[in-house]
Amino acid sequence: MPKLSHPKIIEGQAAACLVRLYRNDTAFMKELKQLRQPYLPLLSEVAAAWLKFSRECAKVLSPPEFQKFYECYLRGDKQAVDLPAKLDAYVKQAEQTEEKLEPYKRGLDKLAYQWKLRAPWAWRILLLYDLVEATGIPEEVTIPIDLLDFIYPFQPPMPPLEVKVSSWALILYDKQEIVKQIGRRLAIYEDELKKMGLRERPSALEKHAWWWFQHYVRNKTYDEIAQMETYTPGGSLISYRRNVGTAVRRFSRLVGISSQTLK
């Protein structure tokens, strides 16, 4: 079953594809690590403080309460939501520690600009990856599906799908039949999401990020990228080059990087 795309997070997913390419680049990571070295203890403190806050939130806040808090927090309206005193203390502790990272944030912004990662979100995403790394949590960790409502500062497009399985099912049916019935419910739920306008996530998102990186960071021409790819036998290299160019420009627009700033 292909993943669906949500208009509020597709830009972030595309940005993550691009940032992973940067973090796999030896030269970029050498500069990043040199910049980051003096701030490693602070990064660990900030990461631990926000992680502790998130864990406590999951204990005492419902998903809608958590979403409302983060939505208000991200737009700078911290007074709009009354947090329990314990949670409020965690936020203040994290903020006070994070203030000491201001020079590092400016350094990340400068590094991103030098490497043509010229988007308003660049230093924030780079910092986020640093904080995740400081926690020791793998980047590709699988979050339990019942906790996914705690990820984004806005409500999901539909209420959760609730599937109840009677204990009789494990007595009367084999697991294959049980999974088949759950699968049918899931397919109906997916159809409802598609009726709301959600579409399948572009399967070539990672490839287009790679083309963008090759063109703007590695200084490869569209012709060179086309030569590096496997195109349809008998097809025109010129048309494939145009496809690469179109995809790179669209990807730039998707992640909010103006081609004018890359010249």
C-alpha cells in the first residue's frame, strides 16, 4: 500500500530527503562537525530536556491538547495554552539551555547558505537532526502507530481508525483471516482519506532530491545527470535531460529554495 501525502508535511518530507543527502556528504559533515564540536554538551542537554518534556506530555495531555500547545508555541503564542506546572518547568528549562545555542544556530545558517541549502528552514532542520543524534535515537526509528498523533502541531485529517478484535477471533479464525478482515477495514479508511483529496506520496521524491543535490551541490549539468541515470532504451537523452531539469525546478519550489538565490 503506497504512502499517502499530506499537504502540510510534504515540504518537510522533501526537506528531510535533501538534508539526508547533505549528511551523507563527507565534506559537508566535516565542516558541520567542526562547527558543532564546542556545542556537543549543550546539544545533549537541550535534546534531553525536550525529550523529557515530550514523554511527560504523552502521559498527561491528549493528542488535541498536545497539538494545540505546539501550534501556539511555534507561532510564538506561548500564553495561549495553560500547561501543568511540571510541563511548564520542562519547557522553561529547555528554552534557557537552548538560548546558549544561538551562536551555533547562526553558524548553521551560514554553513547552509555556503552549501546552497538556502531555505528559511535550513538551520532548523540541521539542528533538529543534531538533537535527534544527541538523544541516540535512530533517524529511521519506527514510531508506534498509536503515538503518531503526537508528532505534528495540527490535527490529523481524520479521527483514528479503531479496530476491535474479539478474543474469539483467535479461537475461531487463523491469523491470516484476521489480518484479511483488518486489511479490508484499512482499505476503506484509505479510500475515505483519498476522497478528502489526499494523494499518494510522489514515489520519485528521493530521486528528485538527489538530482537537485547533484545539480546544485555537485555542479552536474542536466545532461550529466541524465547520463548517470538509466533511461528508457530508444528514448531521447534530450527529453530525459528536460525531465531532470523540470524535476529539479519543481523540487526547488517544493522545498522553498528560489533558483535566483542559487546563481
